[in-house]
Amino acid sequence: MDSCLGVEQDLDKAISKFNFISERTDHVLQDMIDQVEHLRRELAEDGIDESLSHEWASMVKDLITAIKQLALKMSTDHRELHATVSRVGKSIDRHFIADYASVAPKAESFCSDTNRPIMEQAIAQHLYRQGLEEVGDTLVAEAGIPGVERTCTFAALQRCAAALCEGDPSAALAWAARRAADLQHSDLPFTLHRMQALNLARTEGVGAAIEYARRQFPAHAARHERQLQAAVCALAWCTPAAPPAPPHYHHLLSPRALGAEAAELFIREACALLQLAPLSPLAGAVLAGGRVLPALHDIRNKMTHPHVIAAWSDDELPLEVDLGEDGGGYHSVFACPILRQQASEQNPPMRLLCGHVISRDALNKLAMGVKLKCPYCPMEQSPSEARQIYFS
């Protein structure tokens, strides 16, 4: 995310500069044209045909000089703009890593005798889930992939979702009607009926949409009162002579935007009802890999940092590891809170009777004969009662 924001900032700067230079260039060009036209009209009014007087020649030369200066300024602005655009490309190269081979598994591991059939089955299953039966059949036949189920329930859902994205809710409505009892508490039926009513308003007229709404919307009025009101009001802008709709109705009046929203809800509700995974194993692995790769790359950069390499040892991690709420706390090193020194075999950590821990050197310095007062609490004890702590 930080990389995207960095590139976005540089891109915004380039766009702002482009718009500024574009406006200034238009103004300069128009100013040039106005000056030339003004001089031409004055020459025409003065009735000069062939030779120019010294005064007119001087005015023409001054105008040419001014135009050359303006053209030079425009050329300089263009060069500066080119440099700004180039910085966007450099920003992309700087913020994004093109090669993740150092933190990702080697491609050869997917081509082994054990993993290759699994990968091929995952690819074929993904194609069938997406409704690409012909492509899946070709892959299975040419690669000789066994054990792939061709009939996939998710493929039918995917075809309904694709139709929704194209603005046609009829297939999804038929699917929802067959499972009306299971969708009583779902938002999906209302979303599909709303989309169908707005489609009818565009194709058959507002009257047909109102008749459809009277049949379907009353069952959903209690749960979706505000959305229902917005949908009915949006019908006013579905007539041919309607003025431009207010911005907050643009989403309802866009078949593709409304269809994309309905398709996402349809896949989520249908997969939950049929107990299907919304993502195929291949798609899930790609999504998880895309999310974890930047973190792995950051870890690799930290592990290869000179300061981290210097701190690395066989029994110590150079990075803090979050073990979660139930993971507990583990320490392999101890720094004395009194002397600010790291404990060692010669100066081990010592636990006092009160539970506080200090180093042996601090214990010896704080001891007053046979008495020791804890530096963190008022408890007094004998130095001999302290016990050494061992890390394993």
C-alpha cells in the first residue's frame, strides 16, 4: 500500500503540472494569435500593400521577437513536463519489485513428478469453475489430466454472475426463486428485483417498471425502505425527456455498476447457501501469494541489512516475532534494568523473592551486608535468597 501511495503522489504531481502547462500554453497560443490578428487588421486598415515603413517594420520585428520568446518558454515548459513524467516511471521502478524470485518458491518445484499433476488439476478445476468448459476440456485432453470433475456447481453460479455484470438479472432471479425459502433473510432477492425494475424502466417504460415494483417490492419494504424509496425515485430519470440525474442516482441508473454490485452479492450469498468456496484453490493461492509477497520481501530486506547480519547468531532472532495473544512471551537475552547491561554467563540474571529480576553485578552493588532492598518495591530480603535464571 505504501508503494502505491508513493507512486500515486508522483503521478498526481505530474498530472497537476500537465494541467497547469496545458492551460498556460492555450493562453499563450491564443495571445499570439490575437497579437498577429491585431497587427494584420492595422496593416489592412492602413492600406499597406508592398513595402513597409520603418515604423511598421519595427512593430513587425518586435512582434516576431515576442513570439519567439513565447515559443521558447513553451519549449522549456515541455522539457520540464517530460522530466516530471520520467520521474513517474522511475518512481514505479523504485517502489515496485519486478522480480520476486528471491522470496518465492522456485518454478521448478511445481514441475516435479509429484506437484505437476496437482497443479494441472488445479488449473483445470479453476477453468471449469469459471464456466470455461471448452478451454478446460482442451487442457484436460491435451495434457492428459485425470480425476477432474467437469460438472461444477460453481460454473452455473458464475454464468449468472457474468449475466448480472452485463446488466441481465433474469438467470439470477430464476436461481433465487428456486431457493426463496433459504433466502428469506438475505438482501439478494431485493437487489435482483430492484435491478430488474430499473431494467424494465429503460427497455419497456416506467409504467412496466411500476407494475413490476408493485408485485415484488411490498415483500421487501420493511427491511429495505430507504433503498426502495431511492429506486422508485430513480424511475423519474428513466424517461426519454428526463433531465440529467443528480449524482447520488448515477449508481442506480448505471446497469453495469448495479450489475457488478449484484454479482458480488450473488456469488457471496450463493456460495454460503451451497457451502461452496467463493475462490477456487488456484485463485485462493494466487490471492494469498499476492498479499504475502510484499511482506516476505520486506523481511528479506531486513534480514540482509548489514546491522541485522551483524546481530545474527545461532540462538537469537534479529527480529521480533509476534506470537499472538496465546503465544506467550519468550526471551533469549536479558538486559539489566539497573546497569543497562546485557546479561552474560559471568553476569547472569537473578530473580529476587519479590519477582523482580536484575543482574548479579547489580545485586552485589545494591546488597548491604545481609540485607537487600529491591530497587522496584519496598521488600527487603537477603542477597542469598536470589536465584539465577537460565534461558533455554
